[in-house]
Amino acid sequence: MTPYTLNTVYILQRKIAHNYLLIEYLEDVKSVLRIFELKSGKHVAEIPIPIGAVSSLSCRRESSELFFKFTSFITPSTIYRLDLVDFSNTIPSIFRDTNSGIDSDHFETRQVFYTSKDGTKVPMFITSRKGLELNSESPAILHAYGSHGNIKMPQYSSLRLPWLANFNGIFCVANVRGGGEYGQDWHYSGRRAKKQNTYNDFISAAEYLVTEGYTSKEKLAIMGGSSGGLLVGACLNQRPDLFSAGVPKCGTMDILRFHRYTIGHAWVAEYGCSDNKDDFDHLIKISPMHNVPENRNFPAVLVTTADHDDRVVPHHTLKYLATIQDKLRETNRPIMGRIATKTGHGFGKSTEMVRK
């Protein structure tokens, strides 16, 4: 039995407007907006919003107007307005939106719950074109982070819609343990000696997508950055048969030495430290650089870093790239690296860099 349960509810924001209390809840990794009478606490209405995230609530005590910003995997930041005088119509209207150039109404996001290796239920978002007939020919990208208690709520990217629109692709985000989606216990169950749970959750997500017919092993790629890059590297090593390609972006690929560089010492609480024998024993099993198998059918790999990354220093990626190029000399799939210049750990990029 796990110490956490799904449907755990957290309050993210509280606001008062026109004698009403407005509360944003986090329920199963997505925003829910509810309105209550201020004096009695009686629930009045729930504002209907699709699967996504509310980043701000704005209102005044003396006004009946409510404004909030909303985003999702398929919707860029949009400001909505709602008048609290008439609760017969709680559907918010668009006050200001962003023209993405692609009609987001053509796409949809669903949420599923799959079972991990130890029986734990894990949520996953799946975004695709509406009405797309899912089968083994559908290309899919699976993404996750699962570290430091970070919550991976729905987030928009302008680079994602062309993938969905032009290639009939599927984009999936697995909310694996190690994140904070269900509180501290969820985080701690994917931390230090329990870090393998994070990778088991991710591998189980991939197995679910294949078993349920969303995609096939030959069409499934995995992607993650920073700690998500570590996750991708570890899972490529552990289950090379399950993926066609992997993109570990600026990942912590040498997990035995991360604490010796720049801010790496701050992550000891998350991973442990190889200077400690007990920590070394579990770190050596998951370190991407130290576990590359000699497998002719290893997935295609694109590793990325930046020359000014002072958070996860480039040597992680460069050593990992050299290792896989050496170990996988007989592979029939491409092994590539891309090193950005004049930029860092995802920050300081020009618009041109982001578009590439």
C-alpha cells in the first residue's frame, strides 16, 4: 500500500470578489476553479475549464468581475473574464487571447491513469488531434521530469502543435513519482534510494501506450531535460527494446560526480552522494553513463547541452556521448550530439535558438 492516494486536493490560490470566495484547486495535476459564498462557505458554482492550468486569478472585493489566465497543452496563455452576478451562466468569455496560428479546437487532451511496476496508479496526459484513430502507426513522444518535487502541470509550447497537426503525432506527459503532484510522499517515493520508482513509472507509461494501441515501440520516442535527461538516459539503458529514440537534454548523465561541479552539491538531498557507500550502491545502478549496454539495436539518441550551462555542466553530456559512441559502435541507428553556444541551461536563448 502506498502512503498517498490519487484525487488529493491542494489549494493553490484564494481570492475575494463581490462577497464570494474564489479558490483554485490542484486536482490530479490540473486546475479546478470553484466559487463559494463568503459568509456561509456554501459552494455556489464550479467554473468550467478544460484540462489545463490557471496561472493567476485577478479580482477586487468591490467588483463582480473575475479575470484569470489559463493555459493548456494546446492553448497559449489566454485571459478569461467572468461576471459573478449571474450564476446561471458560469462559462467564462475570452477577454484577451494569443493568436498561435493554429486552431487549438482541432486537438484534445485526455488524462489516463496507468499502473506502475509496484501497483501504484500514475496519471498521464495524452494530447492528439481530435478524432485521430490511434494505432500502432501513430508516432508518439513521451515526456517526464519526476524530480525535486516539481509539478508538471499542462503547459503550452508553440513547437508542439506542428508536431500534432502535420505528423498526426501524439504528445504524452507522465506525472511520475519524484515530482510533487501528490505531495511530499509522492516526491519522496521517487527520491534517493527510491529513485528507481521514477524510472519504473516512466517505463510503465511507455508500456501502457504500446499495450493500449496508442503507438508502437517502433514509433515511440522519449524526451526529457535536466533531471528529465537523467530519466531518459536511465530508461534507454534499462529498456532499449521499448523505444525507437531518446532525447536527453542537458541531463545529469554522470550521477556519481554531479556534486563536484557548480551547484550540483545542492542536489545531494534529491539523489544522495556517491561519497557515501549506501548512496553509491544505488546511484551506480541508475547512472546513464555507467550503464550503457552494448546493444546493436539500441534506440537512436540525440543528446543536447550548451557551452555556458553552469547548472548541469556540459561534461555530463559530452562524457555520455563519448561513452555511447564507444559502446554502440555496431549500432544501426544514429547517435548524435548537439551543443548550443552562447547560452545556458535552457535560459538566455534567443528566439531563433528556441525555434530550432
